[in-house]
Amino acid sequence: MPEKLKRPDWIRVPASVSRGFTETLNVIKNAGVHTVCEEAMCPNIGECWRSKTATFLIMGDTCTRNCGFCNVKHGRPALLDADEPERVARSVHKLGIKYAVITCVTRDDIKDGGAQHFANVIKAIRDLNPETKVEILTSDLRGNVDAIRTIVEASPDVFGHNLEVVRRFHKTVKRPPADYDISLNFLKVVKKIDSKMITKTGIMVGVGETKEDVLNLIDDVVCAKIDILTIGQYLPPSPLHYPIARYVTPDEFAEYSEYGKARGIEVIAGALVRSSYKAKEAHALLKKLQKENQKEQ
């Protein structure tokens, strides 16, 4: 049994309970919707819910896959709920969310992986909240190009899909049928369908990778023309999940950020960074940089 690592001082999760947190919790529970904030035991839940920001988890709370790092339950999911898009849209409206993040469990049991359901959620949010921007974070949809196109044509503001870990640990941590190249090609296809679509991916570090592994992944992300990369510390949800190998230092996170930015992509890196953390701010910064580049040209 590996020796338990001592958590360093730079990883401190703030307390969750606050008025804003309770209000968000009540809206979510009363609407009968799920959030990845709860299901994945996100360390930023207190900060985000205090500001009435939540990442909605659609297509149920049961995943058809069993990744070694994930706390979302796996098994045989229920049928898709046709009323879910409207419930999510009403929750976004009630919370006054101006930047909604929507993610999902993997649904390998559905032919299109749930792509049409995603499109329905995007439309429902826009119909009720026309000023709200929508960022999505999908499964790999088995690389189904038609399914990817269905979501692209629904016009999310940001299209995200996470690589999760470096190539060398994909089979042991994310596990088949997930595949590093399928995920990377997925993001390339999004850009091929709509070259102006903002794409995003994220990884966890601390599972045993080397610095070279991460730099190679950043190079892959650059070649795929992905716009935003998030890098955060892996924190096992329980002793039964894939074990942590080390805590990455703030200096190393800063090095990854500088390396990516020097190659033309926006990198948000830090111990408690997650793919949906500060999503609104990352989108706003990217749009600002794009405008500045256009002026220079």
C-alpha cells in the first residue's frame, strides 16, 4: 500500500457553507437537476456556489464508464428525460446565471451519445435566457462526427472535451474505451466543422506523469488548435480511486502556463483549477486577446 502523502499548504479548500451556497443548493434540489459540483466532489464548490455559479450535469447521474479518478457513479443509466432541458433552463434563469456550463455523464448506450439532448439543452437555455453564454463539456461521443456536428450546429459559445490525463496514463487512469487519440481528434473535428468555435480541454496532474509528459500534451493541444487548456492537481475522491503520486508545486503550474501561452494558447493552471473553474473569466480573456490580435493584424 503506497505511503499517504501529506497535503501541502498551498492546497486549501475553503469552507462551503454560506448564504449564496445555500440558495444555489435549494434551487438545484427543487428543480431536480444534477451538478458535477456535487457528483465529482469539486473542491471549488463553496466558492462557485457562493457566487451562484454551477456546472450542470445532464443525462442523469449514472455513467456507462468507470474511470479510475471519477466519483460519478457508474452502471446502467435510466432513459433520457425529455423535460430535463427545460428544467436546466429554468434553473439558470432562477439563479441569474449569465455564463452556464453544461457537462454530462458518458452515455455509450445512446447511438449519438446524447448529442441531440445536448443541443436541446443549449436551445432551451437560450430561449429562456437569451443573454446567457453557454459552455459545454461533453464525453468523446465515441468520435462520432455526425454527433459532434449536431452539437456544433447548436452553437455553444465554448465546446469542451477533456483529455483528463497525459497520453502515457490514459489507459490506466481514464481507461478504455476512452482513448487519447480519439479525444484529441474529437477536438480537431470540432474546429474542422467550425473554425471559429472556441475549443477547450483539461487535464489533471499528479498521477505519475513527468514534466515532459505534460509539455508533450501541451504541444498536442497546440497542434489541435485548441484555444483553452486547464491544468489542475488530481485529488482522489476516496482511497478506492486511482492513487495520487505527488503534489505538483505552484512553480511547476506556472511553468506549464507560460509554456502554453508562449505557443499561443490560453492556459489556466493551478492546484485547485478544474475544467469549469473560472470558465466565464477564461472565455472573456480569450475573446479580449482575439480582438487585440485582430487589431494588430
